[in-house]
Amino acid sequence: MKLLLVEDDIKTAEFIQKGLKQEGYLVEHVEDGLEGIIRATGESFDAAIIDIMLPKMDGLSLVGEVRSRNINFPVLILSARSSVDDKVKGLQKGGDDYLVKPFAFSELLARLQALIRRSSFSDNSTVISVGELQVDIVKRRVHLGGEEINLQPKEYALLEYLIRNAGHIISKTMIMEHVWDYNFDPQTNVVEARICHLREKLEGKSKKKLIHTVRGMGYLLEERD
């Protein structure tokens, strides 16, 4: 899951990034509002964390601009301002939740997960299923045929990305950008290696084939005999 973090305080940004990366999230960090707009409009994100006090463009203006461009990912606003009026302004601009600094990382994580859950599932379910494969995107747990499958963080991130796009071909470039967040190198085999390990773990527990290679195009998650 890919997140946009717009925060000019380096210590706060490092604190958030470290915690989210340990939870398996991919975090794109920028330090000012204008760069935030560039990233928000040029890349695909599952959610954003935006501070109010930013250089070049303040956080509320950034959120308003994002919404005016019909970009609808969930936004968690961060601020040292705790008055009701400030919170109301943040929500009226298009923020989905408002967290006052200083905060515990556990609260930030819980609020972020709740926003993502609400935006992704209208029935409040947190589980995505393809056949006997079930992925709980909040608890970050994977079950296949009723048995829990233990995955490494990158294996889980790869599977979550595939299952969120089940039935669609996902290119190697898209996987590299969304799961690893570095520029595509056609010579690297990191994607192939992780796909291979993931296949072994899943298909060792199932009679069905789940991850398919589409030659010259990418990968497809779909249950087949």
C-alpha cells in the first residue's frame, strides 16, 4: 500500500516513515505543499498524511487543491492546532480525519487504517477474497483454504497489490513502482524472485493456480485449475 506523506519537520517525518515502513507500507515523503501537489497528481496513492504548516503551500490549500482535481484518496491531516475551529476547517477543506501533534504512532496507524478501510470497502469488510485466498488488509493476514499463510513484508505487499487488482494484468514496472518504490531497472530480477517465492507459498497450499505470468505483459492474480 502506497502512502503520500507531506511533512516539513524532518524528525516527525522520519518518525512516521519508520513506523509505517515497519508495518509494510510504502511511503513517499515530500517537504512542501507544491511538491505534494505534483506527487498527488502524478502518482497513484492509497492515502495521504498532510501537515497543515508547510512551506510554499499550506496543508489546507493542498488538500483543497487535491479535492478540486477529483483526487479522492483518504487524507489524514496533522497539526499542532487543536481548536475545534481548526479541526472543522481541515475537514471542510476535504480532510477525512484530523490528528493533533504530538501523537502516538499507534493512534496515527489506527486512524490511517480506519480511513483506508472506509474508503476501500462500503460494507466495512476488510477482507479481499479470490477463491479460497483471503487477505485482510487491516490485520495484514493471509488465509488460503482456511489455513494462515505466513509471508515476509515484501511478499505481503506484493500479494496485497496483486489482489487489489485481481483479474487485471499488472506490469513489472507497476509492481516495482508500487511495492519497491525505485526506478524501473529492466535488468533486475527482484520482482520475478518475489513472485516465485509467493507462488511457492500459496500454491503449496492449494490445488488451484493463483499467480499467472502473462508473457511480455506482467502478472495476473486469478484462480484457475
